[in-house]
Amino acid sequence: MRILISNTTAITLDDEDRILERADIAIDDGTIHALGDVPEGFQPDQVIDGRKRVALPGFFNAHCHAAMTLERGWAEDLPFDRWLNEKIWVAESALEEEDVYWGAALACCEMIRAGVVAFADHYFWMPQVARAVEEAGMKAHLAWCQFGTGPGQEVGGINFEDTVHFVQNWHGAADGRIRCAMGPHSPYMCPPDFLCRVVDAAKKLGVGIHIHLAESQEQVDKSIETHGKTPVEHLQALGLFDVPTIAAHCIAVDEDDIRILAERGVHVAHTPKTYLKLAMGVAPLPRFLDRGINAALGTDGPASNNDLNMLEVMRIAGLYHKNALGKPEALPRTTLLRLATQGGARAMGFEGSGVLAPGHPADLILLDTSVPHWFPRHDLAAGIVYASHPSDVTHVFVNGEMILRDGEL
């Protein structure tokens, strides 16, 4: 379908950070055909009035556990170890396959309404998440979480071959909207021989890995005691970074760890709301960016974040690090927008997304700027990061397909 968004304001997030007023966006065959002026002869099938709206790239949620919508509010006001051991793993031990489908479907509804076009999910029964993604029209990077301590210890009693078959069956599915990865839980849960097996499988399958890494100083101390290396050094020695890797969190890292992450091109997913809520400490995001690491923002799961709102995650990331560094100029608003769009798209392998420009995938959203908290419109980027709400999102496009129209799925 050919779609024309007429007379809108577009935040391109290109190299020049252009803001185009009274711009037209022509969408054809899944891509942005033109931006600014409509080319002569372009005949749209549908025209959307873009007045009083701002267009920008859709959000890429770089780390979450979508079906944890079912555990929203289940484990509150607890330290991380008790939150995990006494509540979360107890609930997850009772998960059944169909539960994950409905939890993921609910998450897709919530994320679309908040302007999320894609998410990196790390959970269980992933064929059911893939089914929900395919039906919702979103993009996703899906990794089936495993602990590697034997089928009796895995959720649902699945084995390693099940996760391999999932990747084989779903990688590239839904016209390329679904990408898959191997999903070992973490170096503190997974034995070294299992992690080596994961690396070998990822190489053979031609996919990457999504893993939790260095979430606490306790994990670092235990790793040094057990392996003689920090968690980052441990995974490096096992060859895990030989394939594209999304490393969630990286809170307790030193300069040598950061150097390794930078040199090996590891993508770091930063989920600040979870860190603050569970009092885990916060990963050094500005240091990652200074070293050229591709960092991306994520919500984490609704059991620790309570929602899947990337607008709020951007806001928290900016506010926390400005205050922690004592530098109001830290993490400028356009940097935060890139972390929520381009950073996640790159981490998930959806190259070209995260920018509004001709020839790029039409993964974009429209926000209504006619409501009171948008006035006056002195700075549109600041309005998005520090004032907007999911209810402002009116339209969502993925590969040019409209999956939210005037606030309706």
C-alpha cells in the first residue's frame, strides 16, 4: 500500500538531526519513498493528515521479557536476590506454553500503543512469542532462555535441541520481521561447557546471542572466585563475543571490561528503571558511549519495570545520568532518542531502521502534539523525551504497514 503522511513535522535523526516542518512522507513498498516533498506522480492509496503531529522513527526495545506482563506487580519492594528467588522463579516454574502466548500478546498491544515497533525478547516458549509478533505486525529479536543445567531444570522441561529448532524455524520469518538468537541466561547460571555449546550453535545457525551480564558486584566476585575472571572476561575467553551479542545490563564492569565490550562490538542493553526499582546500581552508560559501544535502551520485563514504556525509559536514563555526573549537558535529548531507536535497531540486526530518510524501512510513529503538555513547542526533541506520554502516539508503521491507526490497534 502507498501511504502519504501530509503536512507533518518530521524529526529525522539523521546525521544532521534535521527537523522538517510541513513535510510530506511518502511510503511505498515498506520503505520511505520520499521525505519533504511528494514526488510528481506519486499516487497514494491512503492519506493521513499530519498536521499537529510529529513523525519520528519508532522505538526499538533492546531488552525485555514480554510475557512477564503476567507477573506485573507480583514481586514488589524486594531486593534483587529475593525478588528473583522467592517470587519470579517460583512463578515461572508454573508457566505453561499458552500462558506465554497471552502474556506476549498483551505486551505487543502495550508496546505498539507506546510507539514500540520492535523488541528484543529473552524468555521461554519462544515459538508462542513469535506467533504473537507475527500476528501483531511488529519486528522482534527472539532468544529462548536456557540455564544449561539439564532439561529437568529448564522451564517446560525443554532441551537444547528445542531452542535450536526454534531458531531454524523462525529466523527470518514473517517476511524478515522476526530475527532469532541463542539465549543463555547468564554466566552465573550457565556452566562453561554449555556456553561453549551455545557459541558453537550460534555460529552454525548464523545468529547471535542475547544474555544477561554483570548485573552485580556479587556476580563479579563469584566469577573471579570460580573462574579467575570477571564475567565479561569469562565470556570473552569462552568465545561468546565471536558472534553478535546483546549483553543486558553490564552494571558491575571495570575499565578492562568496557575495553573488551568495545573491542568486540558487543551491544549493551541499558534498562535503568529496573536498576532503580531493585536498587541494583546503574550501569555506566556515558562511559559506554565514550568508548564507542553501541548502547541501546530497553524496558526489561514488566515484573521489574511494571510497564513497557520506552518514553519513560528515555526520561529516566537522561535524568539519572545528568544528576549522577553533575552535568546537565550529559546525554542530550537527541542522544536519548537515538539510544531508543537506532541503538536498538542496530543491536537487533535491523539495519537501516531508526532514521527517517528515503530508502530506509518505514518503521515510524506519529505523536499528537495538540494536547496541553506539548505547548509551547519550543523544542520538539525535548517534548518527546521529557513531556510526552504513550497516549500521544496515534499511528505506528512497521515496514510501511499501519499497525496503529488513530490510537486503535
